[in-house]
Amino acid sequence: MNPYLRKAAVIAHLTCSVGWLGAVACFLALAVAGLTSSDVSTVRAAYLAMGLISWFVIVPLSIASPLTGVIQSLGTAWGLFRHWWVVVKLLITLPSTAFLLLHMRAIDRLARVAAETTLASNDLRALRIQLATDAGAAVVVLLVVVVLAIYKPRGVTRYGQRHQTVQPTT
């Protein structure tokens, strides 16, 4: 990968990854506001916004982040399967995206109820708590991915070891 294309891949991956983290942090703030506020209009607005943020920001970024990460890894010396920190990041982000997609039904349900009715403080309380808890866990998981990307802990996979020991023939 030429240097300009490599930098573009890095920029795309960083933008998607940090954007995903920021969007989930906003989702968490809305979930906490919806769970704790006694103002009916705040609660309604929070759950309506959560539905929009999920489909139009979080889901696209959760798909783009691992995709741009794979593209980036294939064009850099880090590789996709050479270093454990890259493999671990991939093994965290792919299930995180799948988990998000599975939970979109619950988010949609809460947004739909908020659009159609006025939520009382006890309405769908377990679901509201679950969404706030899941968002908090997602922030922690995404922060772990950021830490891995910044610190790049040592450790080469077996594939990476084989790749390092192979000498090019001239």
C-alpha cells in the first residue's frame, strides 16, 4: 500500500473507531437521562434519539470500524494475524457489532413505545436498565480496544513468527 493510501486507511479507521466510541458514549448519556429523568418530554426525547443514533450512527460505525481495520492491517507491517493485539481487537469488535445488531430490536421497541405513548417511570424499566447497562459495558469494551491500539502490547502470533523467519529469496 502506498503511503498516501495507507494514511487514508489509518484516518478512516481512526475516525470510524473513535466515532463509534463517541456515539456509544452519547447513547449512554441518553439512556441514563431516559432512566433517571422525571420529565416526560426528556424521557421521550432520549429514547427517540437513541433509536436514531443507533441506526444512523452507531450501526454504520460498528460495521465500518472493523472493515477499515482489516483494510488498514492488510496494508501495513502490523498485518491482520501477525500480532496478538490486532487479533484481539478484531475478536472484540466483531462480536460487539453482532451484539449491537441483536439488541437493535430492544432499542427499536423502546423508541417505538416512546413515540406512541408517554412512558411512566416504571414502564419497561427492566429494558431501560438493560440498555443503560449494555451501553456502559460497550463504552468499557471500546475503551479497551482504544488502549490496545495505542499501547500495542508485544506478542507475535505463530503466523507472525513464521512470517518473520521467512527470508526473501533473491
